[in-house]
Amino acid sequence: MFEFFNIPHTFEKRVADKNNLEKSVEIPNILPTFEKFAVNIGVCTETLIKWCREHTEFLETYKKCQALQKDMLNDLALRGFYNATYTAFAAKNLTDMCKESLTNSNNELRDAYLKAMSELTNDKMGKQ
């Protein structure tokens, strides 16, 4: 999963300009999502939810991938590659950049992640 999310934010492409001269243009990569990852490995998002609940290692990797996704979204948005309105929507629904999106989320992956994190935190606090 980490390799799926750990991709370059952009790539170079050679294109012809209006004078038919070749130049190099920076193109943004497609933002990786957990939904796309699930389809690529042949499972549904509900399976990812189950794995987050059952496997601490998977949850840890999920958190790292979430950070990579957030970093790419921020980087490409700040550099003007994304529409500002959609970027705000994506940031609220894909990341922790809006507290409301975390508490009122309809996204089952996010809910499973938050529940698992809460359980891990409670387990660790109980052991101290």
C-alpha cells in the first residue's frame, strides 16, 4: 500500500507549444485514494476497513499513506494544479484538515481509522 501512495507529485512531459517548438511541462500525478487502492488489489473498501480494525501494522501503514495523500494534495493545490473549490472539498473529506469532517464523516474508512486509533490510545493508556 505504501508504494501506491508514495509517488512523485508531478512528472515532466514534452509538448509542442503554439510555435511547434518542444518544451517540457510539469504535469501533476493523479492523487492516490484508498478507494482506488482497494480496487487495484481486488478488494472493496469494506475489506480495508476490516483490516484497519484487525491489524495494527495495516493501520500504521494506512496512517502513513494518509499523510502522503495529504502532503500531495497540499503541495499540488499550493502550486496551482488543483481547482481551489474542489481542493477545499477534498481537504475536508480526505484529510484531517477540518475537525467537522472527522466527526461528521460518512466515510467508513475514516470512521474505522478513528475508532481503531481510539482503541489503541485507550489500550496504551490502560497499560501505563
